[in-house]
Amino acid sequence: MAEIFRGGIMSVDKGQFEAGRSLGFNYIQTMIYIVIPQMFKIVLPTLCNEFIVLLKETSISGYVGIRDLTKAGDLIRGRTFSAFMPLIAVALIYLVVVIVFTKLVRRLERRLRNSDH
């Protein structure tokens, strides 16, 4: 996450820093009012993609010992002796959650892109 933000700050043109300084802003004011809003638009797609990847990888943590959706599906499978229905339900829940987050990210990116024009 820190690398994503660092890369976003580094991608803002140096002239923006100089413009803030010429307006009389100190370093913190330049970062807050000029650089961070531009950086946010740059890193938003990468940040949201990272969030979705972390959401999908929670199924792996279920096998380490943390109870999550996949682990709950395994517990249901063990109690009902139904092999496929709990796993199919878990897969569908993950699919719906990822689709919803992807659409929200797409809408947010579109809104930020339209605000540029």
C-alpha cells in the first residue's frame, strides 16, 4: 500500500510542488491542497484493484485458521455431508461481492474522470 501511494506522489509533476511553494504554501499545505488530490485520482484504480484482490485472497486465509466464508462453507459441508452445495454457495457469494465492488469502483473512476473535464 505504501508503494502505491509513493508511486502516486512521485507521478505528480514537480511543477505542482513548485506552484504550491510559489503560492506561499509550506510543504504540508502543498501536499494537502495540491498533491494529494491529484495523487488520489492516479492511485484509485490500483488501490481498488488491491482491495478486490485482498477480498479474493481471504479464502486462502481460511485454511490457515481464520474463520471466513470458505471456512464456514467447510463447516457446513462437514455437518450436512453435502459436498458441493456449500462450496457452490460460497463461490457465488464471492462472485457477487467481487462484481458489486468492481461496479462501484468503475462508477467511482468514471465520476473522477468526468470531473477532470
